[in-house]
Amino acid sequence: MIKDFYIKNMVCDRCIKVLKNEIEAQEIAIVEIELGRIQLNILNDKELDKLEKIIISNGFEIINSVEEKITEKVKIDLIKIVSKLPLDLKENLSTHLAETMHQDYSKVSKVFSSTEGITIEKYFIKLKIEKVKELIEAQEKNFTEISQFLDYSNINHLSKQFKIETGMSLTDYKLLQNKGRNPLDQIV
């Protein structure tokens, strides 16, 4: 029987690779795999038990509630947006998410805030700040280029947001020896 499983904390290509390899090693048929979701052809309860063990042993969770599925879909969508640079949203974030989720944004926003304890906008800012840290560490772009890549109106806007989120300036962060980025699955 073909079944979709929504997976919490499956936020990068490495997550996909790990789960794909382990599921295939157990000879469970993968129909499709993407960030936050696996579609499998599960033949029996034994395969289902194997899947649950794989997921748990790798630090993931199977999502069962509708609210958690909505929240995880939002997170995955925002992670995808931030991973493709330059950031290029054709419409505002609320319109984008309403279209992507095929639901009213106010409902999606309310569910996200109640399950995560922060707004979608605040979560998106946190993701962008982690991307800024990544770009600073790569040392390929200056601060102005980074602000443009992440669609900030100007360098001052980025600087203020970075200071609010991290407690330090962009330059101070650049000079740090141990930078300390947050894993995407732990941003809340």
C-alpha cells in the first residue's frame, strides 16, 4: 500500500540521503522522497516497524497531527526559499505561503504560531540570519552583496536585524573564531 509519511526535522539533502539509504537497506520500496515527506510502498506491519526505527534512530519523527504537518510544510517551504540565492520572492511571504499551502494564510499562520511559539515571519528572519552567517563564513561576498542576495532593502536593514537576532554586529561575527551557527532543524 502506497502511503505518505511526513517527517519532522528532515530539512536538508543530507537528511534525504541518510533516510533513503537506510530505508533502501531494509528493502522498503521508496516511491518518492523529498524534504519533510517520504512516500513508500509499505507491504506489511513489519516494514512499518522498521521504518519507525529508522526514523527515530536518525533523530527524526513521524508527524501524525494535521497541525504539525502544516507547520512542517511551512518550515520546509521557507528553507527551500532561503536555500536558493539570490532570494527572489515574486510576492509577499503571506501570499506565497497561502498559494503553496492551498490554504488561507491566517489559518496557516495561526497553526504555525501555536505549534512553534513564534510567528512565520520571525522564523523566516531566523532562517535568513543563519544564511547570512553561512555566507559570511564562506567569505565569498561582502556585507552589501549578502544583503542584496537575501533581498534586504539595504545593508542597514540587514545589520539591524542581524544585531537583534545574534546580539552582535556583522563585523563582530565575521571576526569570531568559533562562529556557532544553528542547525536548521533547531531554529525555533
